[in-house]
Amino acid sequence: MTGLYERESRSVSTLAHLRFFPQAVTGGRGSMLRGDDGHDLLDFAASWGAASLGHGHPALAEAVNRALTDQAGASYLSTANEPSVLLAEKLLSLVPERAAGRVWFGHSGSDANETVARAVVAATGRPRIISFKGAYHGGTVGSVAISGHPAQGGIDKASGLSLVPYPDSYASGSPEAASKAALAHIEELFATSVSPQDVAAFFIEPIQSDGGMLVPPPGYFREIERLCRKHGILLVCDEVKVGLARTGRLHAFEHSGIEPDIVVFGKGLGGGLPISAVVGPEAIMNHASTFSFQTLHGNPVCASAGLAVLETIERENLVANAAKVGDTMLSALRALQEKHPVIGHVRGHGLAIGVELVSDREARTPAIEQTALTVYRAFQLGLVIYYVGLNSNVLEFTPPLNLSEEEALRGIAILDQALSDVEAGKV
Ligand code: PLP
């Protein structure tokens, strides 16, 4: 274990966005980051899952260097380029048949979800969208307008947006109760204020990550899929944070046994480079391409990074690794629950894990301050984690997909120490 950080790095004060840690990193290898004071940090966040292959993966570096050297144009806007065509073909081969029409590339999860919102309304002529309270689909005006996360501030929601509750099995007492209450809400919405025939799309997160790493109850999304099919509503699956191997399946929606009409990828697709992708039926995607263009769409460097990530996921069996190491982490975290009463609930699939901290297990009172202190103490002890959730009381783990068992257990030992230090008032 590395030692405590004694000082704050000066350089970070120049940045507009300083989240969680007063430090700049100067390098990284695998799941380790090097701080600018020479300390090493074990990275259980991977920049919200974006560094899917960890840091400095040779396959990513080689692909990006080759693309820069042999550059095939600068984007696909005027001439298509080979890397983006190959990546589009690859993505089409990975999604359910009903979604396998055309691919649109963007730079972030935000622009991708915003593009989908515009395309589904234009393509169907239906003005309304449904998404979840607590959903985070991005930070641009258009993606905020279809999101339900309270941290997004004062941008108006789309006038046709209906937000429905995401089922929370822990808060509701059981998965069955959570599912029943959440479905009843949608039934009531359709019965009282929204005609399903006016709804173009239902945006879902297969695990609601920024909303608290909420894992949907078994069968819940099958019901949503059934409702969507019944009313001709497009089912849009935002896989930006938890897709592409993270949950121990290639797609997180596979855990729910559903087949979305449109799939949105981002973050981990580029392994740290800015690329997102929307894959959906041709009739919808043609609308995406008519109004949503940006100069560097499908640029060959980021597309090559995406190809390298997908190839590496296959070659290094990262779906299986995420499942195996994720199981180890979930078991170790559940064992920690015996020792630390503040751990109310441990949930997740694969390497998408949430640990909800509560000050009273009976009442499930959010332990907001302890969560922030635990994250900071873990950082001091050499572990990078984040927190999420509507009450900011859920520790979030989205480490690199190639995290080893040894690293997983080492990180959880640091977390154990951090929790003990916070309990003992040492922070
Ligand atoms: N969708 C989900 C599920 C996310 O978690 C995020 C970011 O946290 C986004 C979309 C937005 O992606 P980006 O930050 O790349 O714009």
C-alpha cells in the first residue's frame, strides 16, 4: 500500500472541473496511476469507465499511432474513412438484428443521446419521450433535456419528456416491490396524462449508474420491452457507461434478456479517446445524419481506438474477466458488510458495482458525509473511487476491464481500511 498524500498538487487549481481529488496524474500503466508527487494510485474508477483497457495499453497506443501516421482523412463527413467503416461494421455485427441498420458516430455519450432524441422524434412524428428519474444521459442541453438526474442544474427538460421512477430494490425492500411500483407508475401515466401513441422512445439505462448503480429487478425491463412493442415505442438502450464487457456480458441489456431498437455506446468504446456511437434502424438513423453533423465525426484516430478496444476485449477475454473479477469483488464487498454497519447494500454485475452507505440500516438513511470522507480517505491511501446516487451515498466501482483478482482484493483491502479510519474519526 502506498503512503498518505501530504500535500495538494498546485497544477490542478487551473482546471475548471476538479472532481474529488486535488491531484494531477502524470502517467499510468494498467490499473495503476502515478500522482504528480510520485505516489501510485490503484484506479477503481477508470475515468467513469472510459479507460476500459486501463492505462497505456499497447494495443490502443499502437492503433492510435498507426492511425495518426497513416491518416485516412480527418473525419467521415466528406469522404468515408476505412477505420470508421470497419468500426461501424463491427458494431453492427454485435447488436441485436432489429438495431443492426446504420451507425452514427459522435464524440461523447452526451452528443449521441441528444442525436437519438432528435432522430426518434423526427422519424416517428411522435413528440414525447420517456426516461427515468435519476437517469444521466449527458451534459449537453439536448441530453440534459431527456435526463432525470438532479445534479444537472437549471436546464429545462424537453416539453415532451415524462420521467418515471427507476425501480430501486433496496429502497423498496425487495425487487418484486420495486418492479411493481415502477410499472404501476407507467400504467398510471398512460392512463391519465400521456397517450402511448405520442411517445417516440423510451430511454433506459440497463443499470442506472449515476443514479446509484441501481440494478433492475429480474423481469422489469422485459415488461418495459413488452409495453414498447405494444405501443410502437422505440426502446433506446444507453450502454454508455456499463456496456461493452463491463457487466460481464458484452452488452449490459443482455442481463435483462431484452433487445433494444437503438443502442448507444460511448466512454469505454474509445478506451479513453472521445468517440461515441449510435446503432439503430436505417429509417431512424437517416434522420440522425440529416441534422446532427459535427466536423470530426468518425475521425479515423478515434475509430481506430474503438476497433482496438473491441478487438482487445475479444482477444483478452475481457467479458469473462469482468464477470470473474466482478464476482470476486462482490463477494469480498458483501463480506465487508459484516464488519462495517455503514455498508447498507452491495449490488452490481461484473465490474459495474455500487456500495450504498447508510447511517442506519433499518431506516436506510443515506450516509452522505461518510461517503465523501471514505472516498477521500481511500484516495489518501492510494485507491481511486467515486460516488454516485441521488443522495451521493453510493460508492461506485468501474475499474479497467482487465483488473486482476489480486488488484481487486488489494483495492478492497484499502477500502476496508478507509471505512475503518472514517469510523474511528481519523479523517
Ligand atoms: N450516458 C450515461 C449512462 C452516462 O453515464 C454518461 C456519463 O456519465 C453519459 C451518457 C454522457 O457521456 P459523456 O460524459 O461522454 O458525454
